[in-house]
Amino acid sequence: MNPKTLLQTIYGKLKKAKKENLLTFALLFTAGILTLIPGVTYLFTTFVTKIPANQNYDWLIARSIVSLFMMLPSLILFSAAYLLLESHSMGWKLALATCVAAIFLAVLNQSDINLAFSIGLLSGSAAALEIRNRKSEETVLKDSPIAIENIAILGMYICIIICVSTIVFLFGYTIVRGTPYINLDFLTKINWSWPQAGQLIGQLSSTSPGGVLGYALGTVILTVTCECIAIPLGLAAAIYLSEYAGRNKITETIRFFIETLAGLPSVVIGLLVFLIIVRGLGWGFTVQGTAIGLAIMILPFNIRVVEEAMRSVPDAFREASFALGATKWETAKNIVFYAAAPGIITGILLGAGAAMGESALVLVAQSLTYPEGTQFNPTFPVLTNLFGKQANGFPSLAVFIYNAATLSPIEVGTAKSPLSLLGKGYLINQNAWSVAFAGAAVLIAMYLVICVAAMFARNRLAKKITGK
């Protein structure tokens, strides 16, 4: 619908509406305009105010996003005004709820008490008038389902816009912030040197600080090792729960604990790995120790998604297989598992993404500092000692991002560089954040590659199964 048609539709509805409905609509519409004022004022002030000396464009972006969120509550009042124009009972209920919320906020925040009470008074008056009009009506008013459908469609459009905008903004912002450090050396060099990076950030040296290839390979190795543990266990558990386990208290208890494990904080699993595997068994800081912790973390993703995918296979497939003389295992392996392959790939992909981006568990399960306390800067281990004890931990891209994001100017200026004397601490810290965003861009690119590969595999299997 183009703007001209939309305006004509609105004008037609206003022209045909009753005077009582027009009055309540006007009250709530005015309340919605008043609700917009703080957000619009905040946004206008953001763009006309000069960026403070100790800030950068992040300050502008943050304030713009806050102002947009400040405008969202006005949509509730505009929706309620539309519902009252359509004589829908949900309109006065929303207006009454808004009145109560406005009074409550006025009591909590004394600085905006006049604005809040004005909005509360307008919405409360609209609700009272609508209730009075409904009592004086000779015929019982019927709520139009079309009005609610229009509001639902509007809400879905807004949610889609917010979700897509958030994803696009995160990707775009990460790439833009990390662009100054994304180059061939950054992508192809094995080790990143924080002391050299500190001098580069402080503009004291032009020497390349290395790259994140070692961290990226470490992330791939950790993820692959983790999936080698999680996939067999997850698939076996999912096949059992879907095809063999009956509906009883035992299986319901198993599902409850699986869902509980999905909500368990990853740092708790990392702590258990550190106490039991690293210290208790004496394995040290190894790949397999961390991979076991990651496998435990992603098991619920594999189990639940794969189980639901197998349950979605029609029972007719199983019955046809049994009719041909196949056993239960043959049916599960050759028929159900094959038909559910696209969903199974999705479950494995979710687990791989969670493992690749996990930092809390890896931070706890790996050693992050040298014995003398200098910044973590591991050398990527060769295959001969890949699964041996690593005194300095194992390189992970998530850990690299964490280290870059938490660097202070003094830490960046280690290795006897005079950075601490520059008096540009904020600038140095912002550049360190750009290093973190560069690593995040590489991690996102790796995950997108996996997503694209999984999508092609899933579509190919689906095409092969359906013949379309």
C-alpha cells in the first residue's frame, strides 16, 4: 500500500467513524504524540550536539538506538487509538493499562512527572469514555476480528524490521570497526604479538603484529574435536528418545535434565572441567579437556533438535519399512534418520556455532597467562604436541577477542614501550577494541562459511528426498 492509498484509507475511516469514537481516538492519539516527544527530543539533541572530546561515533550510535527504543511505547497508544476507532474492546483495555503504567512511572521518576501524568490522564479519559459509551449502547457491540489482525500484522512487521536491522547492524558495525586491522597479514600470520600490537596501536611502530590464523585454526580444531564427541552421543541419545523410549516418567525425567543442561551457564561447565579434568585427572590444559566441556555444553542442542527432526518424520514411513520386513534399527537408521537429515544438519550447525563462539568455558578451562603474569600470547602448537599439556593454553578466536576487548592502555603498552607516557589512553583503548572487532569479523566469516555449506548440504538432501 502506497502512502497516498494509506492516507485515503485513514481519511475514509475517520469520516465514517462515530463522534464518540473520534473523541477517544483523538485522546489516545494525542497521548501517543506526547509519548513520542522524549524520544524525538533525545534523537534531535543527539544529532545537533557536538560529539564530546572523550567520545567517538559509538556515542552517536548508542544514543540514536536509545532514542528509537524510547519511541516504541507510542506504538501501543497508536494501536489502542486505532482499536477504539474500530469500536474494539481491546482498545479501552490497552488505554486503561497505559494509564496505570504512566501513573506508576510518574511515581518512580519524579523528573518526568508532568509528562507521565498527562499521558495517564489522556489514556484514562479515553478508557472511561469508551466504557461509558459501551454501557449506553442499546445493542451489544461485537469486536471486529479484522482490527486485531491488522494490529497483529503491524506488530509482526515491526518485529521483523527490528530483527533484520539488528543482524545487519551487528554485521556491518563489526566489519566497519574491524576494517583498519583486517589485512593479509592479519588473516595469514600464525601468531599475534600483543607487545608489537601495542606499539602499532600507539603509532610508535609500523611493524606487523602478526595475525589470527593460529587462533582461527585453534577454534576449528576445538570445534571439530568437540563435535567428534558430541555428535555420536547426541545422535545416539536422540535416536533412543525418538524411536525406542516409551512415554513414561523415566524418559520425561531424562528430557527434563537435558533441558536443564541446556540452561546451565557455560562457566559452570568450564569450572567443572578445570577441577575434574585439568586438575583432578592431571591432563593439564589440553584440547581434549576443553573439547569435552564444549561437547557437554552443546549436547542438549544436538539431542533436542535431532529428536524433534526425527519425530517430525511421518509414521507412514516407519509402517512401510516394517511392512517390508525391516527391523526397528534398520528403520531408524535407513528411513527415519535419512528423512530427518535436513533437521539433523540444523541441530549440528547450532551446536557448532555455540562451540565456536563460546568464550567463558574456554577461558576457565584454559590457562590464559604466562607464569610471570604477562599477557596471554600462545604459540600455535604443532601436531606432535597438539594433544599434550599446553603450559600457555590453546589458541581460540573467542579468547583472542576477549583479550583484545579487555586490554587496558598500560597492558597494551607492555614490552618496555613508552605508551603509558603518551596520555592517549582512550585512543589506545578504542584501537584495541578495533582489534577485537577484527577478530569478531573473522569469527563471523567462519560461521557464515559453515552456515552456507550446511545450507547447501541440507537443500541437496531435501531435494534428493522429495525429488523436487
